[in-house]
Amino acid sequence: MFRRTFWFTTGVAAGVWATTKVNRKLKQLTPESLAATAANKALETGHRLKDRAVGFALDVRDNMAQREAELEDALGIQESPELPAPRRFAALENNRSNPKYVDDSTYSYNRNEDH
């Protein structure tokens, strides 16, 4: 009698375990779950690629600064040249020599005046 009870409970436990395992696997294989898993993997891959790209950019910047220093030493350049002064464009400056612009309050805004 105890032997039958033992095997009966063992069979029930195995059935519950197998049913639970199968249901979990079926839930993992639903389209929504597969889409979420794919999206998570894509995000992880994107973060890894971004980290590698940032590391690569920092390495390039460091090597570029090192190479510039080597070239400056080889060419005998002690300090970098200064940038030229910014250009001033005559068209953008306010031309006060024109009598029309001498007094802003008397300026005529008639576009047909010069014709």
C-alpha cells in the first residue's frame, strides 16, 4: 500500500513539474515574448557597440595628440600659431557716412523712393 502511494505521489510530482516546465517554455515562445527578447538583445548589442566606439574614439584622440606632439618636435614648432582676427564685412556694418542713415528717426522706409 505504501509502495503504491509512493509511486502515485512521485508520478503526480513529475507530472506537475513537466507541466510547469512546458508552460514556461510555451510562454517564452509566444510572439510577444520573442519580440521582447529580441528587443532586449538589440539594446544590449547597441550598448556594447557604443561603448566600443567611444573607447575607439578616445584611443584615436590620444594617438592623434601624441602624433601631433611628435610632428611639432620634428618640425621644431614650439607653440601653435595664433588664429587670425575675425573678418569684418562692410556690408554688415552700419554705414554712418551715408546722409540717409545719419539720423535714424528721419530714415525713410519707402522702398520706391530711390526709383
